[in-house]
Amino acid sequence: MMTRIYFSEPVLIIDDEPSVLRLLVLCLERIGYRTDTALTGEEGLEKIRTTRYCLIMTDILMPGISGNQVADVLKNGLNAATPVIGMSGTSWLIEKDRFDAVINKPCSIKEIQQMVIRLIRTNQ
């Protein structure tokens, strides 16, 4: 069992699949992180403009603004210091240089938890 970690800022999860969002929320809340969610890249960017996050996880292949585009906006000034994880079931779509880490779906809950903890600790 992993140690519970508590962090004042939430993790933002952007994914157009509600079932994936629910799974990731449970995965991160189980180890003590607060979460916020967005179903589109546009909704995610709007939330990023008004809320500070300790980490952002984004699916790559979404209608409208893709996860690669979300990462571009973040790394070009909106939230340049915030770590970003790119997630995709089609790993060749991930432009890895835009992300601090990459998750290839499917993956284990433990792998996700360890990656999130590592990135947030590194960024503190």
C-alpha cells in the first residue's frame, strides 16, 4: 500500500472518456491528492487560467484541442513550471518532448500513482 500524500493544490485530469476520468480520480484520491477534471482540452485550458494545479494529466487524442496542444499552451507561458503528463493508447501520437512524462494506456494504477508522486515531489 502506498503512503498517503497530501498536497494543497489539486491535480487536473483532462480526458474525453468519463470512465477514464473516474478511474484516475479514484487512483489519485486514494493516495491523498485532490483532483479536478475536464472533458475537453478547451475546458481544461479554461480551468488552468483560473486555478493553480500541482500537476496536469491530459489525454492526447481528444476532439477540438488535443493534449499536445494543451501542453504547448502550458509550456509556452500559461503554466510553464507545472509538470504535464501525456496519456494515450496510441503512443505514436504523443509528442514526448512536450511532456514531463508519458503514460501509455493501458497501464497499472500503481504506475500512475508512482509517476504522479515523483513528478510532484521533483517540482516542489
